[in-house]
Amino acid sequence: MSGVSIYVAGSGVVSALGCGVAETLAALENNQRAMRSISLFPVSATQSLKVGSVDLANDDPVLPRTHQLARIAADQAMAQCRQAPDAVVLGSTTGGIFTTESLLEKGGSDPQAYACHAVGSVADDLARRYGCKGPVLSVSTACSSGSVAITLALAMLRSGKAARVLVGGADALCRLTYFGFKSLQLIDPSGARPFDRERRGMSVAEGAAMLLLTTEAPAGERIQILGAGLSCDAHHATAPHPEGAGARAAMQAALDDAGLPIDAIDYINLHGTGTKDNDLAEARAVRALFGDRLPLLSSTKGATGHTLAAAGAIEAVIAAIAIRHGLAPANTGLDTPDPDLNLAPLRTPRKTPLTTVMSNSFGFGGNNAALIIGAARPDARTDAGCLPPLIVRGWACISGAGHGPQSRDAFRAGKSLCGCLDDATMALGLPVRTIRRLKRLPQMALALATHSCQGITADRMPVAVSLGTGWGALSETHDFLQRLFETGQEYPSPTDFVGSVHNAPAGQVAMLLGAKGANLTTSGGDYSFEQALVSAELVTANSDPVLVIGADEAHARLSPLFDASVRAAGVAADGGGALLLQRSTDPGIAVALISYRSAREPEAMSDLIARLGGAQELCGHYGAVLAGCPAACRTQADAQLSEFLSLSHFKGPVIDYRRLTGEFAAASALAAVLGVQMVEQASVPGAFAGGADRPIDGQSVLVIGLGPYLTAVRIGVS
């Protein structure tokens, strides 16, 4: 689409500063500091640190805190909108973990009590609440999640895939983050003092912010999202690049995306956590980019605390407030600026006209995001037209049958791929030094990345990484909490905390491959791989290769509690798949997500078939269907598959792939790789075609996901 302007049609915010835009504005005008001692869970006197907590007036005893915070902010953003959003994009790292922690500590074994544990359950809750029929993306890139979510929403709107997107971030306080950051010695007992000479760390906090973004100009004063930029340090699991190279790249990318020079920026809302290394790296990045032409700047985390995945979204709302009310917020907590940083953040709020604001968000794994928000302007960004397809340059998979060749041979023989590959076999070929402190999921991701890039020339190595995982690193999460409980909260493992964040495996992949472009992690249950694929499509507008991975691990204790399909199957299975993709007009096997929508409406299946070109086109174009029927919703999925076959009149081979792969959230990534292999060999294995291989020369393979959402991925010769 060309000439597309993206407007903020509604916004909502809740944090320690207050609930709603008005309370937040008043707190910023008065330079309030909202830190207080933790009270959500018991801690010893020596463990008590100041946090940014929210008073939930009507605290729901069942719905987790993150979900409640997200609802509060979303209700505000949607207050003036009578139409359902076309999509929901939400950044979160905690999901329902606050509730899960209490259950695990007490030995809770009722799976229903863990129903809202998943990170993706927060976005799903909002989608149901507002009747969203379209795609739901759950972004989990640590402290940049909220800003990355806004970046994806921006791309979705510009591309014409949606006209209204509800987007933001939400995270609640929990033991995992509180004791995790404490174990890394990154919390300032006095409260965060970003860019201060005496700063000693961050303040952990909670909150949420949501924005309703539209392509239609709202009435009254108009604020636009003008640009966004993503990058990855590919440097270290927690520490930023010492010179802020990735941060500078993200800021420059945001300026380029908005089509603006550096002197167009009136104010920078700095990431500014208050930690020694992060503030230093960001200061160097800002100085390197802006030189002596520094705009006004400050970090607001001394006021709100660091709300993790919600930070970027909260600060986007603060940027809009700053523009609307001509207010550059103070760098709360700053007393004596650190002379080594060579910056002069505002120590008191300043009333001044602001037109354009840059907002920075950086997270674990070197995940960097920068947004540019401004008053409405006539020179809307112009996007290119139709993009070339994403062509497969490499692939890999892991299943209980083995790595790619072994899994392929088992599939062609119609044998089961179910099970869990042993750790030693899975890690074959990986550098021992790289994996020595890593557990199952990151090792799996590294193995998939390594094998998918074997034999790839330098110009086709991935620049960006997009990983989908339904449950994240279960081993690290379990081990961190177990040790926390066993030691009376005294000695949790910092290594397990770093590894427990959902985007840790993607960060490891970036470091291994030197991939410094966008680094994305999505977590949407059985649709996590599809979310990773659509995210990759949204941020890959040029020929830079992108590695799309879907992977999940089986955990003896947590998997049956969290995943209803695992419980129904009663057999442990895990694995995943990876596709190295590159936009190109060259002939090759193309992969594209054609449809992603809710299954709640009666017309959902007919809409999916229409998006595939209708029954006649579908029957002529596709040679086989790989159908994903999760065991947890087998009855619903079987009925949907029957409806699909009835409406489409498809008579070709239909492979119920989860009966082969076993039950794990990222099974569709493995199915996609098997689909690529069928197209590559131009045949459906005889085991699924009546005994003899069935030719599908020139035809595509369709991978459909069934259950609460209906998805369709087309794999075919371009």
C-alpha cells in the first residue's frame, strides 16, 4: 500500500504511576516516583526491595495479574471504538506465571488451575473479549516486547492485512522476575536512578499499555506511529554491546523507516534502566547517532519502574502524552548525572512543544527496538507494492526419529516420529563451549539453526531470526523455581533465570550465526510457528534471509500441567523445524501464511477456503494436505477437517500429522518441513497415498491448523 498513515485512535495505560492517561499525565507533571516495598508475595527483610506495583481494586482471584492489567489498559484503548479489532498483537514475558508459581510451590497438580499459564493466553483473552476474528500474535522478546509488538502491528497495517489493530504490552510482578533480576545483582535497593553517577540497577515493576492503531484518521488531535526499527546485538545473553552498536542500528532503522533526519527528533524517551552497562551502552549509541545535536531526553523508568514487556508500550503512550500536552518528562531519580555518559537528561519536567518523539526499548538477548511517534503530518510513509515470495534456502527438523534425514525417511515410510531425541544425538555438531550451560530447548534451537544453514553461502546466511515456541524453556523455568523454593528464596540460579525467558533460544541462535537483524520470538500455543512465520513476513521487506524456527521441549512435570494435548496423548514428544527463507523472484519452493483467523464464527471455514482461492482453485492447486488436529481439541478439529473436506471437495491425500509427530506445540513447524520435502520430491509418500507414491509435480502442499484458530500455510513451487 502507498501513502499509509497509522494513527493512534485510542490508548490505555496502567502502572505504578496510576490508571489511565489522566493519572499518568498528572504523575509525570509532578515528577512522582512510584516505588514501594514488595507486598504481593512474602519475602524476608533482607530480600525486600522497592518495586513498581499496581493496586488492583477488583483483584480477580482466578484471572492472573498480567491478564487483569492487560484488560484494564485495553478497555481504555477500546472505549471509543465500536468495531472489533482486525488483529491483536501483545508483548508479554510473564503470562500467568504469578499464579503458576504459587501452585507449583504448593505442589498443585490440577491442570485446570494452570489454564492461563501460557504467555499467549493474555492476547487470546483480549481477542475473545473484543470479538477479534483475525490473527493474534503474542510477542515475547523480553524488555523490548511491547515495542516489537507495535512494530509488527505497524507493518500489518501498512501492508493492508488489517485496518484496526489492538497492540501493546503487559507484565505482572512475579517471583521469577523479582528474584531473577536480584540474582543477577541488577536491582537498586534505593530504586532505579537511570544515568545517575551512583546508579546501582533497575526497579522491577508491573503494568500494561494498549493502543488501538488504525489506518483511518480519528477526529480531533492526531498522533501517528511514524516509524520503527529492530536489531539484535548478537553479542551476549544479557549484556548489551559495549558500544551500543545494536541500539544505534535500531534507532537509525526507525529514522530510515519514518523517512526522517536526526534533527526531526524533539525528545528521546530513553530505555534507561539504571544498570551500569545498559545506561552506558545506550548513552554511547545516542551520542554516536546524534553527535552534538542531542534532543531533549530522559528515562521514565525511575518513575514507573521497569515494567519489562509492558515498558515499550507504556513509553509509547507516554510519548503520545508528551506530544499532546507539550511535556518532556523528567529523568526521575536522577541526582548527579554520570559524567562518563556525556548526556544531560532532564532532571525536572519541561513544558515545551514536541512534534516528534523517539522511544527506545532494549532487552535480554540483545533485542533492540526503537519507535518514532509524532503529531500527524501529510507526508505519510510510502510502502513498496507486492513483495517477492519467501523462498526456501535451507531446512532442518528434529523429531523422536532423529534429525532431518532420519525424520524424513521415517515419514516417507509412514513410521512414527513421536518421542524425544536424546540430548547427545540432538547436540551432534554443536560447539561444546557454546552449549555447555544450555538446556534442552536452546540446544534444540541451535541444532535446527546449524543444520538449516549447512552449505549456505555467506550471502544467504540469515540476517533475522523468528522463533515460535508454545511454552518456552520449561527446564530452566522449572529448575529456577524449584531451587528458589528449596533454598527459601536465598539461592536461585541466575543462569536458569537468563535461560527461562522465551526469547533466550532465539538470542543464542543470533549469537551463533551473527544475525544482527530483527530477532523475534512468538508464543501462541499450537499456533506459535505460524505466528513466527507471519512475523517474519511482516519484518522482511528486502532480500535479507530470515530463519524461521518452531520448537518445543517435553518436560516430565510441566508439560502435562500446561499442555492439555500432552495430557491427552499420554506420551512425551518434542522437536521442531526450521526454514531458512529469502525474498526472491528466482524459482524455488515458496512458503507463505495464507490465513490465520479465529474459528469461533460459523463462517470461519468457508472464509479460509475463500482465502485459498475457493474450492476449484484449491483442488487444482494442492496435491496434499497436512492437517494439525491437537489432541486437546480432537473432537472440534475432526469436525473442522470434515467441514473443510466437504466445502472444498478436496480428494487428495490428507495426513493427520500429529498422530505421527506426537503432541507438542510447535509440531506444525515439523509438518511444514515435511511439506517442503514433499514439494521438493514432487510426491506424497505411498504410506499416505494408497501404497504407491503419488506425484504432485507442480502442485503445492497445504498445512492447516485446526482448533480454536484456523491457519493455512501454502508450500509450493514459485
